[in-house]
Amino acid sequence: MIQGTTSDAGKSTLVAGLCRLMHRRGIRVAPFKPQNMSLNSAVGADGGELGRAQALQAQAAGIAPTSDMNPVLLKPNSDTGAQVIIHGRPIGELNAAQYHDYKRIARQAVLESYERLAAAYELILVEGAGSPAEINLREGDIANMGFAETIDCPVVLIADIDRGGVFAHLVGTLMLLSDSERARVSGFVINRFRGDLGLLESGLKWLEVHTGKRVFGVLPYLEGLHLDAEDAISRLPAQAKAPATLSVRVPVLPRIANHTDFDPLRAHPQVDFRYLQETADLGAADLIVLPGSKSVRADLAWLRERGWDRALDRHLRYGGKLIAICGGLQMLGAEIDDPLGIEGPAGSGPGLGLLELHTVLQPQKQLRNVSGWLAIDETPVHGYEIHMGHSSGAALARPAVVLDDGRPDGAISSDGQIIATYLHGLFEDGAACAALLRWAGLDAAITFDHGRRREEMLDRLAHCIEQSLDVARLLPGCERPAPTAEATRR
């Protein structure tokens, strides 16, 4: 089990890299995260919802993602409450106190999923959540040491040296563990190191002597490495763009969901992409994308408070293009009804009125992996649906996407300036992304293969782990060599 001294220490990345490395060695490996809190999710091959990071880790392991890889998913809709998803399906909205009482049931779901994976794979790489030293959450823990103690597995602690205070993070975490938990820690990995490793050696030796734990190695800061973020919007380094670029802007909603939808645009060499909160920074954008949201009405109110409704009207009046995804689609309609209080207090409210449609939030979540073609030029597209709402209205007579099963999806405005769809992953396919960029005004849009780029990143990460860490001691018994070219041919 990989646990971190802090959130974003590198747990997800290390598990993904180890999954790819073990897969290359011919070991049947699967990722597992008992409990995840994230608004970035995917639809597994079993039709259940799971964290986006676990879907990426499954890809690294060369297997299809399933909800067993993330049996408990919490999708926060406020500072104190979240939608609780068990085995890929929502069971309701619980506040923090209610979920604490629910943990006994959630624990059973976690163990059931783990047992199914353990029966099917040779190696399970488990990812913790947050920090195991959150002593206020220790009772009934299923995310970190509570799980490790239950199944009796060793723990590796990873810490991010780029934040500073790495030795304090590691030693302090150990000090806050119980004796049995401390004994379970087999060693440390230090992540995101820049500079001369020789200057760190004395600190590593002190750490091993002081704690009696092995340092398995130090991972360098990998410039340009970008993999699907578990939750928070990841930082991408500035990069040179081609002269002919399209400016794309996305408002960062308080409960933005599946912002990984935009990773292909952020990496595209012809796209000047920026996340924004204030309209003052909007400028003369070519394309605005309204993202998904876990709390559509509340996030729409947030947009209005900041003048985004007026900014969108002005953008369209001057010929700009607008794409809306999932919750963004719902915001564009005439009204959003939440009679059961699924995403907050029960009630209804006006939408932005840019499309003639009406959305009612319903308790049954729509979860589908889908494929079809874009209505603008019949380019094939693949994606997935994750939404609670059902939309109806005259605007849907001009669908944005026609799915392979014949269902229409979304809408194109009568003036052709707006595309709205329920499909997440809209920009993943290089051809579909290029078609949408051409529609938005980039005449010579190239086909950028984001999927291949992700595979290259995973291979690069696995190579770095193999070169930087003592994998033989970190994962004893996993020494099977990678197959030779001749063996692969056989």
C-alpha cells in the first residue's frame, strides 16, 4: 500500500508508474483505492463509477477499469456533505457525521471488492487517501492504516520534497502512528526532487538511522509529466505554442467536475488554454467551455455573481463559440429543477436561457460509456455519461452528437455558435478534438493524439521508477523480467 504524508504527495502517480512497470514485467497487477474523495470520475467496464485516477492506473496495468478498483467514492457537493457511491452506484447524500456512522457498511464493500481483485490478480497496488496521520479520522478508518491492518499488507510512505519539510513530513507522520502501524511501514519514497542528489545523501542516511526504515529511493521532478489529476487542477508548465493558436477559456467552478476533460486542450500545441475565475481576465477568447459541475444550481449562482452570464452574452454577440459539457449543458437551458434536493436544497431556478431546454435532476444516475459521431461533420467520437439530470426541450431536436445506438445527445444552437453535450471525454479522440477546434475557428487544426501521449507518459514514469527506486526491495517477489522481443513474438 502506498500512503502519502500529505495530499498530492504523489501516491496516484507512484501507483500508476508501478502498475505500468509490473505490467511490462508480465505480472498481473491491479490498482485499488478503498476510499476516494474526488469530483473527477470515470465509468468502468462494469458500468460503475470510479475515480479517474484509478481508471488511469488500470490503463497503466493493461486492464479495463472496474468499480471494484475504487469501491467507495465520495463526490463532495459542499464543505460538509457528499454524494456517496458504493460499488459504482450512488446510495445517497450524507454529511460528514452521517458518513462516519456509515463507515461500517462501507468497510464491508471495500473488503468485498478487495477480495474479488485479490482472487483475479497476482499483485494489488493499494493507494491511500490524504495522510494516515489524520488522527481525528482514525476511528473506523478504511482509507489508510485501518485497511492495511485489516488485510495485513506493508505500507510505503511517499513525501513531496518540492513542498519543503520532507524530513519533518516523514518523521512526523511516523510519530503519529500507533506502534503496530509504525511497524507496518517498510520504507520511504521521496518525490519531486530537483538538483544534485549528492546534497541529499546525508539527510537520507540520517532518516534511515533515526527511523530504522529504508529509503527506497528518490524520484526526480519530471518536467512535462502530466497525467490525469485525481482531483485538484494540476499545474502544467508553460510551453511554446504554434503561431496559429485558438484561445480557449474555462471558468473554474467551485464544484467543477471532471476537469480532466480539458487535458487534451491544455496539451494541444495550437491551443492557448487558460482556467479563469474572473471575467476581467477573459479577453477576446475564441472559445469558452462551460464544464461539468457537482452542484449545478449553486455553481450557476456563482457564475452570475461574477458576471459570467453577461460575459457569455457578450462573447456570443461578438461571434465567439461556446461548448457546454454535462452540468454546463444544464446551465444553458431555461430552468433547472431539483425537486428532491439531490444537489442541495430542493427547488428550481432559471438557467442562462441560451438554449430552449429544461432539466430535472433525478435520483437515478446515468452512467454509460458511449460512442457516436459529431453532428457538425460526422467525425467519430467516444466518451462517457455521468449525470443525475434529464433534459428535454425543442433545442434537443438539433443534437450535438448522434450515438451509435441511435440516441441523440445534446444540442447545437440554431445560429451554430453553441454546442452542448452530456459527453465527458469529448476532446480525447484526436480527430474529434480537431473537428471541434475547426468549428471554433482554428482552420488548420492538427490531430493531436492525447491517448498516445498518455501512454508515453506512463512509460516514461515507469522507466524513471525503475531507474530511481530499489523496486526489488519495495516490491519483493516481483522480479520477473520484461519479456524479450523473441518471447513476445512467440
